[in-house]
Amino acid sequence: MLIALYVVAALVAVLGAVYVIKDLAADLLLMGASLALALVWLIGALAWLLAPVSPGDAVIFWGYVATAIALPIAGVYISFLERTKWGSFAIAAIALTCVFLAYRLPQIWPAGFAK
């Protein structure tokens, strides 16, 4: 599941960077990709719920998951408000933040996605 998070977040970040370089506002493709990132996090959280592992500290896990789901949704909202390349930049920056969250979660949460 962790690999899927890395791949989707990296693709959204690259797509957002292409939009910024080409000076394009975020369109439905980029916004949909951002929402797909939130969906991958949601599926990962549901998979964790069904897995027979020791949950560890659930507060840390759910804090990361809530943040990682809320950020791409907020990025779509920002891109609706900011109809310039900076809306695309916001989505790209949020996707990079989600990469960092996916990287950091298994390090601080013992029952993270890596197990």
C-alpha cells in the first residue's frame, strides 16, 4: 500500500509541476488526480482497519491519515479559488507533502503501512 501512495503522490506532484512550468491553471485532470491521492490514503486506512496487526498508537495513525486525506481536498479547493498556475503549484506542493507523510508514518508508528 505504501508503494501505491508513493506512486500516486509522485505522479500528482509531477503533473502539478508540469502545469506550473507551462503556466496553466489546474483543470479537472489535476484536481481529479489530487482527489485520487486522497482516495488512495482512504483505501490504505481501510486496509489497516481490516489487517490483523497490533494497532500501536492509533492517535498518530489517524492524525496522519486525516491530514493526508484533508490536504488534497484542500488543494482542490485552493485551485478552484486560485485560477492561475499557483493553484497548480498548491496541488503539487500538497502532493509532495503527502509523499513525506507516507514516508514518515512507518518510522514513527510501529504498525505503519510498512508491516
